[in-house]
Amino acid sequence: MNLWGLDLKLNYTPSIVECAQPEAGTMPAPDISAKNVCANGSAEYIVTQIAPRAPANGSGEIVRITFKCLKAGVSPLRVDHLKIVDRDGQNLPRTVANSQIICTP
């Protein structure tokens, strides 16, 4: 895979759920964090590795985001933007899947 950098933005319904600050995963190594924020219905996480670290390969966690239900309802969890790149900034193949958060009383 040769993963070097990641740019992710998720959207959710802030009247139904709130999110805590994203926690860095292990892939790619978060040597430089350009953005790591959750607010106003979006979670954004942008990280990259720096040399001489080897590119990330295999499996691992990219980011952990915890949501808290504020009231009963369903919040779509939409991937608004996802870019994963290799050391040269070339796009790597990816599969995107939207989801939802179901909050019950």
C-alpha cells in the first residue's frame, strides 16, 4: 500500500451527536498533524509521516473518533472527503462507505 499521508473529513448531525477530538491511529504514523478537530457537524483529520520512516503497509487503525448521543435519532455519518497518498503524493486506491449513528433513548 505504501501509505504516507491521509486527509479525511466526515460529516454528522450535530443536533443528534457530538464528537470528541479525533485520536491518532497507527497508520500512517502521525508525525505531522495538519488538522485534528471535531466541531459543527464535521470531523477533520489530516496527518502525514516524515522521512526516514518507512511507508505504512498492512492493516491498522487510521483514526479513532468517539461520538456521544445528545438525543434519540439517526445521524448520517458521511465521508465528505478522503484522500490517501504515497510518499510522492500520488493517490492510493481506496473504498469509501458512508454509515449512520443510531441513538436510542
